[in-house]
Amino acid sequence: MKTTNKLGEDRSITGLLPALVTLVSMALVWVAFGREPAFAFIFLAFCIFAGFAGVAFLRTKSIGYLASTLYLLACSLLLGVRNGIIPGGREIAPAFSILLMVSIVFLVFVLLTKQAKWRGRDLLELAAQPIDEISEGYTQRPHPVCKCEYSRQEILDFSQFAKRKLIAMTYVEPERIVFVPVKMGSEFGYLFSRDRDYSGDTWVAFENDGQVNVNISESDYIGFRDDLDFDQLCRSLADVFIDFLNLYRKGQETRIMDRLDAMKIGVFS
């Protein structure tokens, strides 16, 4: 399927900031205190990142975060034993080296297959594809879009799938279940905030009575190259999620991911 990108280019480097800050900090510690403190610092940093990746995996059950957790844990163990922080020395270092190599292969695999990628931009691009009308009609309020038939259990099951595949973060409420598309680089606030206020974000809500409501944030709306018709964009985003729900009901999860992959959004975007 040939597509014309309707989203503007993604120039954000937010996702790279933790790595960049860690490297700069390590260099400063090395200059100020020497080699050993620098490697102790990087060991501590890898341990902290492994903990965060583990929390992200527990929240999403994503294979991408599992791969990240294993890689960061392997790095932590190897750094620890190489620098005498973990006892065992040469006896156990080869085992940790093998674990690191396996984890790197695993991580590269999930990166290349986009299983470690949040799909927010893919979803917005997919929703925008059928819209050609241009208007200046952004509205800062949720739109009741349509009604469809589903059970709450079906939406609960679908929400677990959506989190696992990094399609959206989901929030289970008494009267509805909310899907929040997350873009790469903005996932940290959703993963690690205890009570995330998503009201101003882009979301799709499946109410218990069958009503589907949509909200599109102003920042996401102005991220498109043109001022797309806002009502049509809301309806299209709802249709994308309803189509995905129907495919999930049929056991056709692969087709969901194929449709997102067809948007040709970069691995880190």
C-alpha cells in the first residue's frame, strides 16, 4: 500500500536523552575522579535503567521491554563482575558475556521488527490517510463519534493486546476503557507516572454502553502538514480502533500490525 505522509517530520530526540545524559555524565565522572569511579557510575546507571525497563515490561508485557530489560541486566552484571563490584571474577564473566551477546541479538531482532516501538505516530498517520478535506476546525473537546457493539470483556482483552504491542496505553475505568496512542519519546510519562492525567492527550474511549468517544490533542493536530478536517479525523481514528478491535476478535492480530507497518514510520519515530 502506497501512502503519502500527512504527519510532519519527527525531529524529537527525547528518547535518546537518557543515553546521552548517561554518556556525558560518565565522561565528567571519568575526568573528575578517574576510571574506576566512572565504571562504578555506569554500572549504577545500567542497574537503574534495567529497573525502569523491568517496570515498563510489567506494565505492558511487551516483548520489546523484555528484550531491553535482559540487555540492560546483562550489561549490569558484566560491568559489575569486570570491576569487582560483583564477586566471581573470571569464573563467571564468560557466562555473563554469553548472556550479553544473546540479549543483544534478541534486542536487535525486536528493534528491526518494530516490537520495541510505540505506535502513536503510525496510528495518527493511518487515521489521516483517508482524509483529503482541509479546514481550520480544531476543537478542544472530546467528540462522541459513533456507537458499536462490543462487550466490556472484549474491550478489556483488546486493551491488553494494545499495551503488549505498544499500540496504546490503556486505562480501565468503571464506565469506560480508554486507549491513549503513545509516540516514541513520550512514553516515559505514561509508563512511570502513578496517576497520569491523559485528559488533554489524544485518546479513544469505549464506553460501557457502546458509545465511542475521541479526543485529539492540539499538539497532535498541529503535527499534521495540513489542517485536516477535524471531525473526519476524529471519526477516522475511531474507525481505526474499531477495525483493529474487529480484527482482534477474529484472531487476525498480524493484520493489525501489518497495517501499522505499512505507514513506513521509522523505528525510532
